[in-house]
Amino acid sequence: YDLVRLLDDNEADVREGAIEALSRLAERDGESVLRIAADLAGAHTSEKRRSAAVLYSALNDAEKLSLLVKDEDAVVRKTAVNSLGELKSPAAVSHLVMALADEDPDVRIAAARALGEVGGGDVLDPLLLALNDEAPWVKCAVLTSLAKLKNDRAVPAIMDIVEHGTGLVVISALEALAEIGGEKIPGLVKKGLDNSDEEVVKAAIEILSRNGDDWLDEYGGKLLSHPHWDVRRSFIVAMVAYRREEIGRAHV
């Protein structure tokens, strides 16, 4: 292909365009694209190895992508991990679990998200273990994936985050609980209303407002006298919105 020589063009946009074009050719002429991808995978420059990951993704080649998960360059590893997630291949789980321990937090985030995309019974325990990661954004990605799994076994670990975590991680945990669902979940989300972080309290209010009004009277006094004005405002907005719906239903 004449496209191959464009992979060495001086302009990054041209190089990216060439890879995109080759990706589109993968279905029609997979053998040729596979040879190009193999050459790129063995290149000295990390950009070319990242491009190889893009092509292997277009070729649905999880085996070749798993090799790039071990690349020396973090961007290459992240691209390979993202591509494995897009393929949703159960065969990729072991490689994605390995990536959860990567030294680069961006790779670990990609791995956590990819495991949520792949799903299945083998991904729950590694994700639960990854909740111990030191990086908050990794924990958030893990919680998002646990929410996708909708497995009740994750609830105790998520509740531990709600009770002992901070900030955005707690908000992600509350959202995960809401996504998992079940009759016990609203009661668990209420614990967020007692958090010292006003952003967590506001998130709990927003989530609870989707699930009935039994919490309005229970927490009304506390939230209306909350020291943060935005929490008071959020509660009033939620209360008024529900009352309007209630009046609307009464007139139907």
C-alpha cells in the first residue's frame, strides 16, 4: 500500500490518518494489514508500536495485543489495554488483570475500565482487589466497572469505600451502588448524606431523588440546616421536584 510510506510522514496528522485508513482496510485485506502491524510492533519508536496496537484492534487480534500490554512504553501499554477492552474477549482477562498492577496509573485505569467492558465471572475478584489502589482515579475506574457488573458481591467492598473513602471516590461508590440496584441500596446510599464533604452529600441527594421520597422527611431537618448553602439548595430542589411530580400524578 502507498499508505505505508505515509507512516513516516513529518506531520503527525498524516501519520494518524494513514493508520486510520489501514484500520478500515483490515476487514477487506487482513493479511496485508497484519504484516504492516507486525512491522510496526517491532519498531524502535513508541508511536509506531502504539499504531500497531490500533491495527491489531482493527484485526481483532487479542493475542498480538496481549504482547503489547508488556511494552516498555506506558502509552503503548495503555493503547493495547484499551484495545483489548474494545474486543471484549474473555481470553484477554488474564492480561488485563496483569495490567491492573502496572506502574503507570493511566494504564491501571485503562485496565480497570477494560475489565468492566469484558465482564464475566473472572473479573470481579481482581476488580475488588484493585479497590486498594493508592490512586483515586484508578479506584473511580474500578467502581465504574463494578457498577457495570451489577454483582451483589461487590456491595460490601463498595460500602467500605462509602464509609472510609473521600471525595470523588465516595461519589463514584454511591453511583456504583445506585447502578447495582436492589431494595437495600437506597438505605445504603443514605449514608452519603452524613458525609462531611458537601459534594458527597449533594451526590447522595441526587441519587436518592431518583428513588422515591421516603428519605425526604427523614433527612429534611438535617439537610435544610446543613452548614453548606449548596446542600440546602440541592435538597430544596429535590423536594420541590418530587412534590411537583406528586401533584402531577394526582391530577392525572
